[in-house]
Amino acid sequence: MPGKSNRLLPLDASSPSGGCRKPLFGLDAESLAAYMAEIGEPVWRGVQVSEALYRQWVNDISEITTLPKSLRLRLVAEGWQIARPAIAKAFQSSDGTERYLVECGPADPLAVETVWMPDGDGGEAGDENETGESHDLRCPGSRFWDPGNHDPQPTGRSRKQDWRRATICVSSQVGCAVNCQFCLTAKLGLQRNLNAGEIAGQVVAVLERHAVRVDRDRVNLVFMGMGEPFLNYDNFMAAVRLLVREVGLSPLRMTVSTSGIVPGIERFAQEPLDLRPKLAISLNAPNDHIRAEVMPINRKWPIGEVIDAVRRVPLRPRERITFEYVLLAGVTDRPEHAREVARLVRRTGLPAKVNLIAWNPGPGIVYKTPESGSVEAFQHTLAGAGIPAYVRQPRGRDIFAACGQLKRTVEG
Ligand code: SAH
Ligand code: SF4
């Protein structure tokens, strides 16, 4: 339900949070206030806990100094912990990108993957609140499978650094059930859904690592890591509400990408505008025939049905729908495909832009990365037909951090 609060979801054992049965991180101010009332404390104690969790990013209940010591001790005695997901390993790319294994707790064997791109990847270009600048057509050769530096500590980058183009790529599930043929995450299958605290916790862990000032820096979030957010809808939207209301990030700087889960898009259309991210659809093919081959989910929800659902999403002034388009050499990158995509996007009548992504390789996947010339030609065809088209840079390919490469790659 739109606007629903995250009422004590973590106590549900089907939604583990690192073996901690009572994590505070993940509860919103409303739930925390309700809990305080339940134990006979003033409700504003809940707001104090929320501020400590989401604004001050405390790691231990003893650090919530706005609470009397007796209350802190009581919370601990009752089994509560902060239990915010933490960066266990960091892989650093030569291009500045970092990929993290984020652990949701010591007893949780499944780490989730989160990516930090200090300069974005060009996908944000052309947005209403444009932050990206360059989208040159460089397509560096991949030196993949070199896991790089494993130091989970911050890199000590100067805080004078301006993060206004930085982007955090967030996971919504461990693995994915959707089975797109070009995506490495698909190889994992669905391991489990992440809960709201685990999704929002990835963001807070990265904000803390880079000393981001939420009120001044304008980082972008993309829900484009592991998993299909619209197949974990309630937890995903609960995380968005935490990030907007409690952490203080703007939904205008958030984009969620879906492979085209129609019931999820229909629910998304009901969300209040001040709480919902922008929407990206992974189109990835010029027609149903090719799309069904590369994204079997197309047999369930073909392009026409996806577009019909997207049309029902009320847009903000100047907001555009993004169509993500992965270019697979010889399969989806031909000049005739570009013309077909231009016609398709025009026919939708939607204010739209297309983000082109040259396929990022992964072991055991047979596709080929397109030549930079065909990426450029594709972009020019779309632009010539009046469709804004941008090329997303393959950030962090050398550490397996680029789109579709997230698969809990710990070793080489
Ligand atoms: N599950 C959601 C969001 C995560 S995938 C979705 O599919 O939209 C984020 C983006 O990465 C999608 O647009 C997807 O098509 C793209 N992608 C997946 N594998 C890729 C790969 N190997 N190379 C380039 N892009 C890829
Ligand atoms: Fe899942 Fe998205 Fe990968 Fe498809 S592209 S398998 S939906 S993560």
C-alpha cells in the first residue's frame, strides 16, 4: 500500500537481517514512536532514535546520547541492536568506481553488492535535474576478473571533494529470478529478498564511507544493482520512504529500473509523487521477438503491456521515462534495430529518453560487446529521430561492478 509504514517488519523470520532478531535500523520514525509508547516512554523518543539512526548514522545503541542511559540499557537488555548493514569488502576500480560486499550481519552468509560511482556513469544525463556531463563513446576493453583492492576502509579521499555527480547503485534482492540471458546476476537465481533496512542500509553505509553531506551533496541513487525491485515491491518502497523521509534524500535523484514487471509498475503508478523515484524500463530489444529471446520475461509481459502500464504512471513536470537498452553485438545493435527502437519509443507518446549500455561481459555468457562505432551509430540514429539518447559508461568493469556484473564475486 502506498504510504504504508515499515511496522516492525524485521521481526519476521522470513526476512532475515543478519541473524539479529531485533534490528532498529529499518524501522521508521512512526514505528519507533509506536514502540516507545508501547514501553511507556514518550513518543518523541522514537524521533530521537530515528535521528540517531538515519541522520547521525550511529553504529551502537550506546551512541544514542539523546536517550537517557537507562533507556539505552533497557533497549540493549531487550535484545535490540542497530544492526545496520556494513561494508565488509571493497573493490576499487582504476576509474574510481568502488564495488562493496555489504553484510547484513555477522550471522548472514549472503553479502549483497553495492556500487559507488564518484562521477556517475552518464545515465543521469538528460534528466530534469541533470547532473551528468560527459557521455563520450569510449568503450574501454574489459580487464575483468581482477578484483583489485579489498580494503573495506574508506579511501581517505579528501572531504573537499564535491560529490554532486556521484551515484550509488543499490541492490534490492540477493540474486534475481528474472533470468535475462545477458545478465550475470541471473546466474545466481533468487537467493532472497532484502528487507527495507538492508536496502536503505547499503545507501547509508556508502554515504558514511564517503562522508557525504546529505543536505549539500546531491548524490544520485539508482536501484539497478542485484535483483528486480518490482518483485520485492513492499520492501523496496519501504526503503525508498526511509531514504526520503528519514535519511533526507530526494526522490528526484533516485531512479528505479525494472525489467517490466507489469503489476509492479501498476502499483508504482499509485505512489505519491513526493515519495517515488523516477522510472526506468529495461527495454533491451527493438521488438517482442528479440526481447523474448534475451529476456524470457517478455513472454509474460510483452512490450505493449509494459508500455500501457507505464502510461498510467503520472509524471512530474518535465519528468521523463528512461528506456534502458543493452547493446548486444549482432543481436540488438544493428542500424535497423536503432530505427525500430526510435519508432517504438515515438509511438509510446511518452516523454522519454534512451540510455544505451554496451553489454558488459561475464563468464559463461556468450554475447559480445558491440564496437564503439555501432554504439555511436545507434545513438545518432535515435538522436536523429528526435529521441534523446545517452551512453552509459561501463564503470568499474575491471572489478566486476558494471551493469549486470554483480554476482558476489569475492575471488578471481
Ligand atoms: N532488474 C532491474 C534492475 C537491475 S539491472 C532491471 O533489469 O531493470 C540494471 C540494468 O542493467 C538493466 O537495464 C539491465 O538491462 C542492465 N544489464 C544487465 N546485465 C547487463 C550487462 N551484462 N551489461 C550491460 N547492462 C546489463
Ligand atoms: Fe534480474 Fe535485471 Fe539481471 Fe534481468 S537484468 S536478470 S531483471 S537483475
